[in-house]
Amino acid sequence: MRVCAVVVTYNRKKLLIECLEALRRQTRPLDAIYIIDNASTDGTPQLLQEQGYIKTQESEMTKIENLHDGRLIKVVYVRMKENVGGAGGFHEGVKRAFHDRYDWIWLMDDDAEPLPDTLKKLLHQALDHVSAVCSTVLDKSNNILLNHRGHANLENIFPLIQEPIKEDLYSKKSSVEIDTASFVGILINRKKIERIGFPKKEFFIHHDDIEYCMRLRNEGKIILVTDSIILHKEASKKLIKKKFQGKTRHIVPFENLWLNYYGIRNLTYLGTIYSKRKVKFYVSLFRNFVLMVGGILLLSDNKYKRLKFLINAYLDGLRGRFDNEKPRRILYG
């Protein structure tokens, strides 16, 4: 069985090195690591070269020792011409690993860090009929990040399509069948990729993992292996807190608003495709939209641009339009 990892990175070179070192410590050694660099500008290729992951900043392939048994791991470095988002990066990595005929492909962002036995435990459940297996995701304080694993709620898409599994299942069961998993530590069966294709690069970021799991789930089970652990050292979202009618409201800073476009657009698009109760979907979409408009009018700065941005995100999701430069043009053009 040939197993590789795909790591997507953008401007987090120190976290990337920590992730790569964790991959090299796997007690079940990897056969290859694909590093997909979304055109980082922080000196990522220079640091990779210093650490021996690439020979020159132009080279694509080299080999490096596994820190567990000294076996050589192939390292493929792909520097994208521009930032294509997490979705574009995973599309590229899965495509390359698939064409290089790896049997199982393990996905993660650069801020992930598997424990030494994480892959070994996943592979115990990696059977032919299974679409994917995945680990329990913990934060730096060892709290379970529940939103990373769950079931798809196709009857109530908003505000979130994924419904986390109950926390006690993580301690009561060794494995749990689920519908959705983030791309933090999911190991995918190439036989299923043959049938469903690659992650949807048009999503750019947000919900690309949910969309891919919906397709994987149609081809076989997705299994959470509860004692297989991966850390996710994600930066917490920086939101502005405001008090309104006695409650704390969270507002996205204007400079980060462009990222929210993808979340709204992609979730709306998923609802048009997968919702099992279309009338309820459109009613909840409208209610969600009205609430957000009210929040902008009452609490936010840059009201005109925020409203224009919001309307476009919903309309593009409904129409299935994926112009990934649009949010920047609206907000900063």
C-alpha cells in the first residue's frame, strides 16, 4: 500500500516545517509528501531549502529521511503561480498524487500536526470499501474541535450544513461513521477518487471539504478513528465584539471581509444542490440574509460596500457563479 500526504501552505513557513517534521516522525512511514505552496511571500521556499526539503528553490522533487526509521520519503514541492486558496491547493495536490498512483492520500493544512502514530491508526480502518478515514482534531489545549467531524444536515443548511457528532462518542467508541470531515487529517481512498474526481477548486476556500465529502459519502463510508489524533494550531478568527440589546454580536473586520464571501457563496451553492427541503432552504436563506443586513445597518462600518458584498455572495451562490476575484473587486476595487 502506497501512502502520501498533501500539505497546502500559504505564508506560514514555521508552521509548515512543524507539520513536515510531524509527517517525518510517523511510525508508519509515508512514501511521499506533496507540498503545495500557494505562492507564499514570506520566504517559504528559502526555509524549505535550508531545512533540506528542496534542493533548490526551483526544484520539484527530492528525498528526505523519515525520522522514525531513516527510510527515504519522496518530497514533491509545487509552487503555484498565484494563491488559489485551500480548495485550489488541495485540487492540485490530490490530482498529482492520484496521477502518481498512491493508494491513499492524506490531506492537511500547514497548521496541522499529527502525532507519531496517527497514520498507523488510520490505516487500520482503511479498507477497500471505505471512502475515507479521519482523525480526531484537537486544538493546542487538547480540546476536541467538534466542527471538524460530523453529519450533514441537509434539511437545515443555514447557518451550518455540518452537525458535529456528540462529544461523548469520542470516548465511547473506537470508530464512528460520519458524513463530513474537514481537510485536516482526512485519508482518502484513490479508488473512490477514480469515481468522483478531485476537490472543487472553484470554491477557493470554505466548504470545499464538505462538498468533497458529500461526493465521497455517495461512494462509501467515511470513518472517524477516535484514537487517531491530529492537532490543528489554527489562528482564531479575529472578530469585533459589539453589544446590542444586551447581547454580544460578532462582526468581521472590514479588511477580512473578503474571506466571508466564499463561505456565504459556497454554502448557498451547496444548499441549491443538496438540500432535501428546498422550500425550507430558501426561507432560511432569506431569514439569514435579512438578519445579516440588519446587523450591517445597525452595527457595522462601510455599510454600502458590506451590503453590496453580501448581496453578491448570496446571488453568486444561487447562480453557481465562481468568480474568485469578485470579492476583492467589490471591497477594494
